[in-house]
Amino acid sequence: MQIAILLYEGMTALDAIGPYEVLRLLPGATVHFVAETPGPTRTDSGFLSLVADTALSEVAQPDIVLLPGGPGTFAAASNEHILNWLRTAHATTRWTTSVCTGSLILGAAGLLQGLHATTHWLLHAALERFGATYTPERYVQQGKIITAAGVSAGIDMALFLASEIAGDETAQAIQLALEYAPHPPFNTGSPQQASAEIIERAQHLLSGSNSNK
Amino acid sequence: MQIAILLYEGMTALDAIGPYEVLRLLPGATVHFVAETPGPTRTDSGFLSLVADTALSEVAQPDIVLLPGGPGTFAAASNEHILNWLRTAHATTRWTTSVCTGSLILGAAGLLQGLHATTHWLLHAALERFGATYTPERYVQQGKIITAAGVSAGIDMALFLASEIAGDETAQAIQLALEYAPHPPFNTGSPQQASAEIIERAQHLLSGSNSNK
């Protein structure tokens, strides 16, 4: 099973690494980190590069596509090389997936028209401009397309995907392997749970998070 | 605030990237990915390299040290360059932290003698050989040392650390920025929650997870 995870400048690392850590444990999985130009790819903070070993053109027919989000999504979503690769790959994937604002790349490729989908809570209006209906759930499945909410939601989505591919027991074993019994010290992970002040602070943090480059 | 995250061959990516994604949003944070030899560092699956921009010697007095775990931990924990760097850095850190089997590096450096600590559930016996008492909690604080349980537990630990450094409201805003309202499809993330069969499957997955190189 060939899994292609897209990397691009200005992406958010955890969007990719969360689901990667789940999916790479699937028996028979081969994960390809792909980019328009192979090599180190700078993430949004400016502090970290992930390496794309493989060019888009080398993985033309993956079984699974995963698109991370991040401040660089808008550039990625208007990059015709990426969009053409995605459209071609999607024609033969078993699953086409996104995390966070990665769904905007799906939208820009014309793949979300008329569908329910999710994205980072802060960018839901941008998602709807592509003809999708924003659905504030942890992940949303529509046929073979699965979109996950912001950043950390990719882990939950990938466990669901693992269960669809290899059965509940394998997915449960992966969850245990990653000791994923989440217990955050607070309960403010969605805008429904957070106060207006915390929402404003989060917006402020996110607006500054791209400034360390 | 200078944050040093250690990279080494055979580490588990999410151990580092989960807490990184939290801590890099702290106001004033600078994150250094450090390694004995700067450059691309291959993670445990063989599918992914993270780039260390900086040599250990260039970040001698970080405010925070974070040690990820993974199958490569045993080699890292017997690497005198790493252990010497860690001992020196620890003398002046505000916080010295680990995720998963990263605590074995702390142990090998002699920093866990007589303390409560945690690690990946599968390796608790190895932790106790360093004089620590294994404590199966999501994260364990002992003075300025905080150890987190397996892989994903680093996210929870980092949110706690963020609250200690910048206050609860900033930590809560970071949680919201990462949309960290975890909702996995299963409830098998700790050995206390999983059946014997799922535990055996997880052990099998983990034993094979280092074989793709």
C-alpha cells in the first residue's frame, strides 16, 4: 500500500506527522513524503524542515493521498503542479485525505464541490468558497474523501482510516502502540469549548506563528 | 526562550513533533532541532527524515531540553556526546523533558535516580534499571524534570509545560490553535484499556516498525 504525504513550504508539521505515525504502522504500508521539489521543506514556524525524499511525479498512483495544512496552504492550493498531481492521483486512490487547511487544496482541485467537509475552525469560510459545506466534526467522510479538522485531528482521522483499511483490531493496536490515550490538561480544543477570550488569543498566536522565518 | 529538541537516528517523529507544535507557539520561543551531526536525521520507520539545523555544541545552555524516544533510543542513551551535552545543559535548564523512551536517555545520564518517571508502557522495566520508579501517568513532573508516556503523550505534557511557562490562558489558546479536542474512534490507548490480544498486536507492530529502513 503506497501512501503519499504532500510536503510544501509553510505547512504545519503535525498535520502530516500525526497521521503518518498511525499509517506507517499499517502492515504493508510504504509512506512516501512527496513534494514538487524533493529535499528539505521548511515548515510554518521556520524552525523545522521535513525532508521530501520523492518528487510528485515519482508517485503518480498512490493508494492514499494525505494533504496537510498550514499557512503555506494558499500557495500550495494555487500551484498547478500540485493540483494536477492531486487530480490525477485522486482518479485512482483508495482514499484521498486532508488535515486542517489541507482541505483547501482539495477544494482548489475541484474535489469538494457539493460535499460536506471540514478544516481548521479558523478557515471554515475559505473552505465553503470551494462549494463544500463546512461540518465541524473531528473528521468527515464522503465516499473516499476524508477531511480532518485542525492539526491534531489528523491523528483521530488516521485511526479511523486504519480501521477501514486493516480492521478495528489493527487500528486499536496502533492506538496502543502510540499510547494514544489523550488527556490534555485543559478542555479548550474547539471553539465550542473555548471562551471568546481564548479564541481571540488563539487567533493572535496563529497570526504570529508564521513570523519566525 | 531557547528550546532544544534532540534528533537522532531511529527516533520516533511524533515524540518530537507533538510537543514542538505546542511549544513553538509560546510567545518568544525559539526552537532548535539539535543533533550530534546536523543535517537530515532518519526516523524509525525509514520513511522520513527530520532536519537538525544545529549541532549540540551550538546550543549549550537551552532553557528547555526535550528528548524524544524511539527504537534508536538505546544507541542515543549510550552516546557519550549526547549524554555529556545533556548533563551540561541540564545544569542550567528551566525544564528538562522527555517523551516516550526518551526518558531512558535521562536515565542513562544519571538524572532519574530515585525519581518517579514514565516512558512508553512497553519499556517500563528498562526505565527502572536507571533507578527510577515507573509511574504509569500521562506525564510525571519531578522538580524541573518532566517525563511523558509513549509517543502521543508528549502533546499533553507540552500543554502542561506551556501553562507552567506562560499561564493557563496561553496554554488553552495553544490547545485551541491546534484544535486539540481529541476524539479517537477507539479507547485502547493504554494497556489498562486494551485487551491482551490488542496488547500482543501492538507489541508485534512495534517490533516490526524498525524494519523498513
